[in-house]
Amino acid sequence: FRAVKQATLQLRRGETLGIVGESGSGKTTLGMALLALQPIASGEIWLGGQRIDNANRTALRAMRRRMQVVLQDPFASLSPRMTVGQIVGEGLALHQPELGPDQREAKVLAMLDEVGLSAARGIHGVLQRYPHEFSGGQRQRIAIARAVVLAPEILVLDEPTSALDVSVQQQVLALLAELQQRHGLSYIFISHDLSVIRAMAHRVMVMQNGDVVEEGETLALFNAPQQAYTRELLAAAHLAH
């Protein structure tokens, strides 16, 4: 079984590439492979001028800061035994060990503020609380803060709003758009929700059974899909013109 058969893609700085397709189409496998979290059988993955698919552990660890991931379920992806301060600060402790505890806390507080969780110090503040004390949307903001605090270049967003209700979805998408503008982030946005991809992506790749069946600028692809499968997806989502 080959989850992804042929996928060639480029991601520019500050761009969002949407990857769409039904469950089992290979979207998540591709995303994890690009992060070097999934071994690949053949092919090459480059980040900037460096090849990462064959990098050794030390080199890969240095590159990890440049590529981060936000997963679908913020409850499953946040450790229930760690406070929010520990969760958001964990990557900083690993990747920027030169920071003292006060500097690290200042960065964590600033990041939590940036994602809309005004962080108050003290025992009742956000830093000392645990994930279960927050709503789904707030937990996803914590997961986003954990990723963005490292100042990465690329975020892989794997269905980041599918576990949230519609009004909260809109807020989280607006936050992601804002963070992209402010920090020049590049996004790989994996979703089966075409309306989300239409709102967020500059370009779209359509996957079916591990193959990339179509790729193009978002508006062009939505307005004039070339492949029957893409037309089916759009018709099912009532987004075809």
C-alpha cells in the first residue's frame, strides 16, 4: 500500500497551499512526510537550500524549529499533565536553551496574548492552568501558540478547525490569517472542507487515492476545475459555479 504515489509541490514564503481530498486520499501522510515525521520511500524534500529527508538527527532537530504542526484535535495534542505555560514554553526550552526562565516566560506570555489568550501572571493566570480548563477553540489557540512561539517558517495545519463549531472556526481561521501576515508564515493547510480552503489558500492541490489529480491557483481551480474528481468534490460541497 502506498499512501502517496506521486506528489511534487513547491511552497513559497508567505503562501498557503491547500491540500484537499476525501479521507484516505493521502493528505495527512504527505503533510507528515514533508515534516520528516513520516519516512519516504523515494524522492527529496528541501527546506530553503537544505535537503531534509536524509538529514541526520542533529541537523533535523535544528530544522524542526523551522517547521511546526497544528493537529486536528487540540484535546489529544496537548498533554493533560502540563500547564499551558509548560506546553507553550516546551519548544523554547528545547530549541532556544540560551533563554533564561524569565525571558522564556516573557515570550510565552507575549505569544498567548497574540493568539487572544490574554495571559495574566499569578496562580489564576493562563500559564498555571491545564488544557481541560479551556474550550476547544481556546485549546486550538494554545496549540497554535506552541507552534508559532518558535518563529517557524512553515506551519502544517492538519484539519485545524474541523473539531470546532462554525463560529469558533471563523475566529481561528481569522487568527491564522493574521499570524501569517504578521510573521510571513507559509502554511500547508490540509482539509476536507473546501469552503475553508477557498477562504485560506492561495493555491490548491487535490488528492485522490494517493495521487495529486489537480493543482492550481485557488480561484481558477474553484471556478474552472479541470478534472472530474475535482468537479465531484466541488459539487458535493455546493461550491461549483
